[in-house]
Amino acid sequence: MTHRILWLLAILILAYPGIDARAGGKTLPPVADPLVANLCGECHMAFPPGFLPARSWTAIMATLDDHFGEDATLPGDQARAVEAYLTDHAGDAPGGGGLREFMRWVAPGGVPRRITDNPAFLREHDFPERVWQRPEVVTRSNCPACHRRADRGLFDD
């Protein structure tokens, strides 16, 4: 009986696409919306929205006139479309695909503005300052400098 249950569970996990065997790992669905990928990707990697809760994306989109020192203001229809995509796919959205380890460190009601300020990120990226100063890295938000498959949502390298 126990073996039958274990086999059934194994089949369900492998066959059901909503269950990711690496759900606690470092894989996130990448940005699949062409508008979001294009608009966000003009200046930086289009970060998978699962890294932040919906309320963070809402706060970021509300202050695009000062987006980390840059004016990233978008026309109203584009801003609404981008925000809808980001919040619908956020780490705390049903089926949003967020990294559990990132979301569990976000304080209830907390509104982190940077993925790089999350305690989970800081623990995983506790490198000497000289690493961050390498010409190919430059900034903590330059994921592809170290994670070569970041554009595909793979951060486990």
C-alpha cells in the first residue's frame, strides 16, 4: 500500500505541470510578455516578477518618474499593461511562481523595492566587495553577469 501511494505521488509530481520539483530552488518563469520584456529590458534585465510580491511591483510602477534615479515613465496604457503583468505573476500571486525562499523573508505587508535588498538574496550573494566591482558585474542587479541563463529564469548556476 505504501509503495502504491509513493508511486502515485511520483507520477502526479512528474505529470502535473503546476508542480515544479524545484519549487524551493532557484528557477522562476521568465518574463513572457513581449511588451514587458521590451520596455523593462531596454535598460536592465527584465526581472522575473516572481522575485517580488505584487505590492512591490505596484509601488515600483507608481514611481517610474524616479526609477532608481532614472525617469522610466511610460504612457498610461503601457504602464497599466506592465503593472498588470507584473502583479499577476508576482511572487505572492496565485500561481505566480515566486521563489519560496524569497517570499518567506518578505515581512507581512512589507514592500521591498529592490530584489537585491531581500535577506534571501543577501545571504546567497554574500561575496567580498571586489566581486561586485568586477567590470562584468558592476551592480548587484546585473544577474546575467553570473547567472548565464537568468533570461530564461534559471538562477541555479
